[in-house]
Amino acid sequence: MSHKITIQPDGVIFDLKSSQTILEGAIAAGITIPYGCRNGACGSCKAKVLSGKVHCEEFQQSAMTDDEQENGWTLCCKAYATEDVTIEARISKTNSDIPQSKITPVRVEALEKLNHDVMRMYLKLPGNEKLNFIAGQYIEFIMADGSRRAFSIASPPHAPLIELHLRLIEGGKFTHFVFEEMQEKSIHRIEGPIGQFFLRESEKPIIFVSGGTGFAPIKSVIEDMFEKGNQRTIYLYQGVRKFEDLYMDELCQSWNQKYSNFNYIPVFSEIEENPNNLRTGFVHQAVIDDFQLLADYQVYCCGAPILVETAFNDFVKNGLLEDEFFADAFSFAPPKPKL
Ligand code: FES
């Protein structure tokens, strides 16, 4: 069974199967609605329902408030149509610039522990193929049972291999498999690139706020900026609980030495002794303490949904324009269902 979805103001129409979310159906029809996490956490795919009924599955308040939902808004990545529906949504202007995602086999080239609970994985496509992606996008591992796990690409597009950072999640089947059983040279299937978390053109200085492995897409974007000689001022706030949770600290310190437009601020939320005067507290609070007024900045935030939600709310209260906040909050999201 399918329903007709109309997207206004462009008047674009496509058929949506009852098993698909509006976002899945749009992507399958080659229509790019803005999206980020595909998991009800970032709000990028928010759209107004003009007519018809949708059923919206569970989502984060950071993505859409209950008030907004009551006023007819929905999240396309969580919304199923129960009849023909018309929505109002921006169709991405960069549609043709965003590489098409594809399903491809990959070989695990290397696995390397970066700290006590983060693994770096390098993936290689067959032959001389390279994944065509924009820095900040992600890929999905497709499991044998068809379920998927999403991971941001940590390498920049010019790098020869795809780099991922995987944090060991307690009880997480996939990450336990990676840490305990996955073999180098083993073959898997991925789909990618996916997502619209990438650098937006602007002259404004950039504040990157990262929690844990939320650093991965940020690393990709920053290394791409360096490669292209982008001179915008960069502040990287890297939030972790304890010193042992920090990873790739040396890399960030080396950027600090090498690039005059780059500033690195690691922030620790749970250290007991602090002889070296490290920045402590919540990472988003460190940003507020340093800038007070955020009207002239762009913010890119990656990490747990609670970090993204809190940062968005508090930064907007401190003057950040809502559409200058970009997030990809799926680092700790539950496994995605089969598509
Ligand atoms: S909330 Fe739908 S893509 Fe993030």
C-alpha cells in the first residue's frame, strides 16, 4: 500500500510505501530533503504538515518540541503517512552536489585501539574505488540480518581509506563484535555516503563542539578545511569525562601548533584532581564561558543527543542564530531497523 506525498512549495510528488518514512521515500525517489541523523535527534528534517495525517515515531526534544508537533510539524525521518499527505519542506538546493549513496562491499584494512574504549577502523573499497563523499557525512554498516549501524566518516574525502571511530557501547552487539571478534581483511557491506552534516559557506568563525566519538565527523571537516586552505577561524571544544577518555589529543595539539587559525580546547567533566589546570565542566558551558555572545559564530555539534539538545538551547539563549547550528546527533543512538 502506498500514499502520495506532495512537497510544497516546489510541488514535487512521490509515492511512499507504508513501510517507509517520508525521508526514506524521498531519498528513494531521488529527492533531497535536508536531513542529518535520520534518527529523530537533530531536527534537520523538520517539515510542516499542510494536509493529511502522519504518524511520527519517538524523537528527541532537541529535534522537535511537543508544541511544534501540536502545531503541525513533523520529522520526516520518523514520520509515516497514513493517507495522502502534503508537507512544506525545503528541498535541498545542493541536491546535485551531494553524492548519491550506494551499497558497496568493503574490506577491513586495519583495526587499532585509540584509547580504552575507542577503536579506529580503516575500510577499503574494492580495487581502486574510492567513496565519493562530503566531509562530515556518514556510512551505515549493513548487518547480516539487514539491520544497520551508522558511523561518521572520520577521514577527509582526499584520504585513500575510510576511517571510522567506534566507541565500545556496553551491551552493544555490534561494537562488542568489532572489539572482540572482527578480523582485519574481513569483508562487510556498507551504504554511504549519507547525511547533510557538512560545512556551510560563511565567513563566520566556527565553533566545533564534540562529545566523545562525535569528534569523528569534525575531524573529517577540519582536515578537509586544512587541505583546501580554508582560513576561517576554528575553535574545537572536545568534551570528555576523564583524561583517559580523550583520544587523538596529540593530533589536535599538532594542529594547534601548525595552523594559526585553529584553537583546541579539551574539556573534562569528571576529573577529581587537576594539577595541570585543565578546563573542567560541561563542554557546552565552556563555550558559553568563553564567548558569551554567539551571534557572529557558526556552531557544529556532534555527540550524544543530550549534548546537542543542551548546547542548542543554551547557545540560542546566548545569541546564536538557530540556523547557524548544525548537528549530527547519532553517535549513541540505538541500532537502526532494517530498511
Ligand atoms: S531528526 Fe530527522 S534527520 Fe535528524
